[in-house]
Amino acid sequence: MALFVSDEPLSKRQRSLNWGALLVLSLGGIMWGLQFAKQRATITSGYAAQYDYAIVFFVAIGLLVLTVPLLIYWRTRWIGFGLAASSVLSILAFGIATRILLRENRVAWQHPPERVSISADSNSSAVIYFKNNVSDRQVEAFRTSVLMEPAVPRHHGLDFPSFVSKYFRLTPDQTNGHKAIALSFSNDAPIDEEKAYLSRIGADSRVETVSVNAPKDSTRSDSTQP
């Protein structure tokens, strides 16, 4: 069996498969590059977004390495050509899409979460911003597992701590596209308990940042970002 070259002229079916593999893999590389650029645009940290350049580069290098054994055997040679084209085109698509998104000012790290006022001046409040990959189901699980606690002796089941006077979900248009929860604390909330509560919230892996507003007549710090 020939390894480098076919013993006979390629059939029409084989030629179609060769060109089909090249076309499909090339388009796949373009689509992956565009999708990755779109995903990168949702990252709110410019520092973290820089790592995506390295990810695209190493994925492309991995595809090029994978093409080497495929280029040897004549039946898989065009698959190798397709992977090589895919690696190059994915980088180009990612770079072009990223440049366009930056030019159109459509990347999240250029629009940091804005502070949302949710309570009167007499009460302190907190806005909890979640990471972009956190789903609505995870936000709901966060509410019950982190924000709430056993309500005994008040009643059975779960409830918010007694010093939490308000809770509500914020819509994305209020928080620049972010999933977020707003809390309001009563004016007589124990400072130590409130700080411990906020520390527990900020330590959760689903939380990106916590913005805290203190009443004007309080000595509490204006904001914190765990």
C-alpha cells in the first residue's frame, strides 16, 4: 500500500473528500476565531482578556503540530492541509474581529460595572456583580447557599440575615449587561456582622466584584472590591 502517493489516479469521490475536508476545516477555524473573539469581548477585566491572545496562539500551534503526521499519508494529507489552514485562519479571524469590536467600543473591559444606587441615604447597600460565565441557575443557587441562612428561631427554612432589609435582582440594562444582585442593610445593622457577611459574599468563586455604598453619616468605607 502506497504511503506518500496513491498507486492510481484519485477518484472523483476522493477528490471531493479532499476539497471538502479543506473547506470544512478552514471554515471551522474562521468560525472558532470569530466566536472566541466574541466571547473575549464579554470579559470585564482587560488584564484577563490579554491571556486570550496566548490561548489562540497555542491552539494554532497545536493544530500545526497535529498536521505533521497527517501530511505524510496521502489519504489524510488534505485533512492536514485543512488543519493548517484552520490554524492560520482562526488567528486572522480572531485578530480582525477583536480589532473591529475594539473600534466599535463593544468590549466589556472598556465599560466597567457602574455603581447602582439602591437605597436611601440612611441605609448602607451592596451590589453584587457576577462573572460573565455564571448562569441564572447559579445566581439562584448563590442566593440560597450564600446570602441566606437557617431562619431558626425566627421560622423554619432559609431566610436572609435580620439586618438585610431589601433584596432584588438587577436587570442587565441597570448593570451594563452584568448579572447582579442588590442588597440593602438596615440602619442598625451590626458592622462586624455586615462585614463578615460581605466577606463571605466576595470570597465566592461566582462573584466578580462587590460594590458597597455607605450612608453619608457613616464612617464605613465607600466601596470594597474583594
